[in-house]
Amino acid sequence: MHGLEGSTPLDRAEAIARRAAGVIALGAAALAAPGIIGSTRSGGPAVGHPERVFTPARLLLLAVGWVGMVAVAWRPLPIRPGPRVRAALLVGGLAAYAGGFAVAIAGRVALGRSYRPSSTIGVALEPGHRLVTHGPYRLVRHPMYVGLALAALGSLAVYRTWSTLLFVLQAPVLVVRARREDQLLAQTYGEAWQRYAERVPGWLPQGWTGWSRRPRPSSDAR
């Protein structure tokens, strides 16, 4: 569809929602950018080898590669849902997308200067890091990852492209990163971390499920 003339109300609603979703994603990226750039500086205690990822050259290479992959795979999925399904996907997807980013941004704000991104091969704490247990961290230990996973599902429902399907399929990577972060925080904060981890579930608030309530000694690094 090259324009909105002659389109149905649902077509127009989808176009507006997709543009709004793009603005939300750009805002979230702008909020995360300073911390990602700052991760190239020396960090505090670490697990694994974060230095293999967080260098200016490698971050630039990863960013270019990721943007290129998204651009190449930004093609519609071979599905053609009917109007009612499209409307349901639009409403539910936009709610999940906006709600997910709201949770992720709330987690980022709560971390403040303790924010430092991690990778699957290593995580380091920011110098002067403090254990954050307020804000969304009162409910779950990994609110940023929960939010990003929810936003990925929402993006798939709203856009229905191969790129957004890849976002969803990459969600298990967040579990690997969370386990590394749990391990580092346990080593750094000892008993204080264990009390917090026993009280606060990893992924879903208490009462929703017992999954991940008791972590393995091994959350967004905070």
C-alpha cells in the first residue's frame, strides 16, 4: 500500500499504529543509547567476557549488521488474516508493544546510573553499581527483558514481517543473559541478593506463576 487514499478504515488504523510504534521504538533506542555507548568503558565485577563485545568497533559492526538484517528481512509474512483477526491483532499487538516498552523504559529509568547492557557471552557491572530493588524491580527481577519480550510479540502482531518474527525467536537469548546477570549479582551482593531473589520472581509477578521464583545461583544487570 503506497498511500492511504482508497484504503479501508482498518488499513488506515494499521498505518497510523505502525508509525506510532516506530516512534516508540526510536524513543526507547535513544534512551538506551548513552548506556550502550558508555559500556565501552572499563566496568566493575564481571562474568564471562563482555570486553569481547563492548568495544566501539564491535558495537558499530553489530549495529550496522543488525540494522541491515532488519532491513533485508522487513518483508510481509505469507499470511492474510481476515478483517476481524487483523483488528484483534492490531489492538492486542499495539497494547503489548506499548505496554512492553513502557515496562522496559521504567526498568531503565529505575536503574539510573547502574544501567549497563549485557551480552550472551558476558556481563559487567557499572562502576559504583548499586542493587536496585525499587520501581518495577519490586515485582520482577528482569523487567527490561520482560518488557522487550512483550514488545517483540506486539511488533509481530502489528507489523507481521519476517523481521518481527526474528525478534520473537531471539527471546530465548534474554534468558541466557538473565542467568549470567543473576550469577554476577549473587557473587557481588551475596546474602542481600539472595534475600531479594527469594522474595521477587524473575519473570512474572507473584501470583501469576511460580516459574522462576527461586533462581539458580548462577536480571538486567543492576
